[in-house]
Amino acid sequence: MDFQNIKLTQPHSSLDIYHSKTDRALPAIVILPGGSYNQIMERDSERVALTFATHAWQTFVVRYPVLEHKNYEQAKIAVAQAFDYITTHAEELDVNTQQLGIIGFSAGGQVAAAYSNTSASKAKFAALGYPVIQPTIDERMGVTTENVANLVTAQTPPTFMWGSIKDKVTPFVDHLHVYVDALVKHDVPFELHEFSTGGHGIALANEYTGIVNDDRVDEHMGKWFPLFLEWFTELHLG
């Protein structure tokens, strides 16, 4: 596997590329970690990218502006630039652009949802893990965002979502429920898993992410990953 980090035109942003040189173009996923715009969480970034790579995916991590540079709108620009780079270099990166999607965790889930709903989106599917949907925690994160459920249209790509009923940061009623309601109204295909265990910020919920996440492991909630892989297979993208 070749790893490289390229700077994006958007200041304070870059793209991590985990490129497996393969005999055929592979599905690919662009990962947006969480961290409340104060950091790029390792539990949601490299470890997720490498896990997808073991299942024959090309993987990418967007490092959007955080800390003193944090800005929701600029994060969205960084994501758009990342997709432009990947699609422009798809052949050399061994990416099947018909199977290119986005996954976001927590705050990264809000940015992922926003990008997937733009008219210029190149994401063929989206996955949102315990995402921020409404701007209910803007003050806590120190940013100004939006209710991304209001962006949903009939053109929104198929979306996979998961969370935990124990999540106190982005509780189901205020976030996932609001987004699901918008998807239903616009007849967008989706799958939702709201687990009875786990919590917010648990990433893959296994030992691999647990060792960098205060030993937070939950075998039941960790089933989101194989469930996602099954769901993706059933999409039958090109």
C-alpha cells in the first residue's frame, strides 16, 4: 500500500490517500473523522481507512480545518476538493467512481451529509455514524452549522446510518430521527441501525479503535461495519 498526503487548495486542509495498487478498480470511501472541529480523531481516521482497505476498498481521509482554523463552510469546501482530486485521478488511484462514497462520524457526519446533498456531489452513497444533523451543539463545538436534513432532496444518494440510544451528544430524536424523516419524505433509500448499547464517538467499537479511545469497545454496536458492507453489496452500484 502506498500512503501519501496531499495539500488541498482550501487552507489548513489535506487528503490522506491509502492506495492499494490493484488489478482492477475498487470501491472507494472518503472518510470524515469526528472531533468537534477541535481535532481529527485517530479512532475515526487512519484506523477506519485501514479496516476498509482490508476489505478491498481504496480509502481516503479528509483533514479539514480544526482548532483555531475550524469552520463548517470551509470543511465542506475541503471535502468537495477531495472528491474532485479523487475523481480526476481515479484511474491512477484504481478507484471505481461508480462505487465512490462518503462516511462521516459525529461532526464529520454532518459535513458528509451536507456534501452528499450538494448538486455537484460525486458521492454515490453516504454513511453517517452518530452524526450531528441539527445545529444543537454549535456553541459547544465553536462553529456555525446548519440543519443538514433541510438539504435532503430526491437526488440524495442512498444512505446508511447508525447510532446508539445511549448517545447523549447527538441523541436520536434530535439528529438521526430528523434526517431519516427527511429521507422518507423524499423517497431516498436508506438503512438505519439504532443500537441499544454503545454510545457516541465509539468508531469501529472494537479493540483496534478501543486502544486509542479509552478502551471503549462494544461488540454489539461494532456490528455496524459488517452491516454496512452487506448494505453496500445490495446497492449493486456500477
